[in-house]
Amino acid sequence: MKQVFVTGGSGFVGQNLIPMLIAKGYQVKALARSPQAIRKVEQLGATAIKGDLNDPQALSIGAKDCSTVFHLAASVDFFASEKELKKLHVDATELLLSISQSANIRKFVYLGAASVIMNGKPIINADETFTSDNIIDGYSRTKLQAEKLVLSANTQTFQTVSLRPPLIWGKGDPNTLPAIIEAVKKGQMQFIGGGKHRFVTCHVTNVCHALILAGETGQNGNAYFLTDGETPVFRDFIKKYVATQGVTIPDKNVSLALAKGVAAVMELIWKTFRLKGHPPLYKGLVNTLGLAFVTNDTKARKELGYKTFVTIEQGLEQMRK
């Protein structure tokens, strides 16, 4: 029986991936740093490895006797600085790569991010040859730095892959859905530019299928965009997404120019006075929610055998139940 090591196992993607791996006959070890995370991964059927991403001993125990590492752990925060995120995204990935190579891991699958190509402008039908000369947020910058480390480590005996999903959604989403509902409750939810732009999404089940495919195929040294295979209008998708929880978004709009201006001022105030939490609007948020963003996943479909396992409508229906 093949054994695999998962980081970020108690997170949104990890909680969906672990049961799928077990159902396919894999034994799973999962890194977990808190008692709550340990309970969570053990309930899912994994063996918990106590420790965090900067703990070489825990990572070595996790990687021992495994064939594949699924490196999912990250902090999806478009406001945090590059300096704050470097330790978690870049330094930890470098350490895990080194330990995985020493442990004779054969496949290293990294959960990257589509935002590594965002440049403050609308992006339509971008493939993996598209690169950005203007990444404005620390999250995307550090995810790209980590991805480059992963792909450059690729050899015939240590194969590395990076998957780049856009907005990951679905039942149990702990990030986007609660944030939008909270903004609605506070009266802060406004569609930038009317929310008429198109974008791409990737249901969590589709992401997990892609991770498993990446771990099982011979392709290596490559990054792959993932999508649900659809390009919904931003406003329509978000309204339907929160409606699954019985929440209605009022028709409030703000122009892109005004949103950028307000975001810049709020960000300055928050950073100058070192205020806690996140401002209601900041540049990274405008970039991710206010501009057309469509990537092309043809390469993943051709080379990994990826396909849409859950359509947007099917995913929404699951959430209504």
C-alpha cells in the first residue's frame, strides 16, 4: 500500500483530499500543529504528525517511507506582507523539498495559485506561458517564489508539479464564503464595476482530483492552471454562492477607479497606524475581486487527464442541501 504525506491536511482542500486518497487505497500521514488539527486529520482517517512546516524533525517523520508529498499548507491572505508570508510559503517549501529529496520521495505535488500571474489588469484566456511583471500582493509573490523552487527541483527521480487553481470553493469553504457573508451583514459588500466581469473558479473536489492525478502521472517540472471549465459572470456566481446559505446580496456597486482609490487610502491608514485585522478594502482585494480573470486549463486536461468532475451548478446544488 502506497503511503503519502500531506501538509495542510486540516485545511479546506486537505479535508477533502485525505478521504479521497484513502478511498483510492493510500495510507496518509498528515502534518498537524494544533490539538484541533490533530483531531481533524485523525477523524478523516490520516495518521497525524505533530509539528509545523518549519520543524525539520516533524517533516522528516512525515516524509519517511512515503512515495508522494502533497504540499497544500499556505496562508491565503492578500493583505499580509511578503515578509510575513515568506517563512510559511518560501522557507518552509525549501525545507520540505530538501527533506523530501533526502527521504527518496518520488513525487512532490505543490498546490500553487492562479494569482501568481495577476498584474492589476484584466486577464483573459491566459495559459502557463503568461507571466506578470506587476504582482502587487505578498501572497502571490511568495507563492510564485515557492513554485519556482518546486519546479526547479525537478529531476527524473524526484518529480515535481505545481497546480494553480483560482478561487477554490464548495461546501465547507472557510475563507471566501464567510468573508462575503460578513461583508453583507456589515453593509460593506459592493460589486466593483458592477461585478460584470468574467472569471474562473475551481470546485474543491476538482482541485483534489487534479492533485491525485498530478501525483499519479508521469508529467513533471510543470505548472498547470485548473478551472471548473466555465467562465461565469462574477456577480452572478457570487450571488448564487451566498444564496446557498440563505443570504441575499443587495445591488450596491462601486466604480473600479473609486475602489482602487479607497483601497490605497485604507491600506495606508492600516499600515501607518498598525491597525489589527484587514481593512474593508485593499489593493489585493480589488485585484482579485474587481477584474476579469480567466485562465486556460487545456494543458492540465491534455497532460494530466484532468476534467471537470463537479460543474458549478452541481457544486451549488450540493451546498443547497
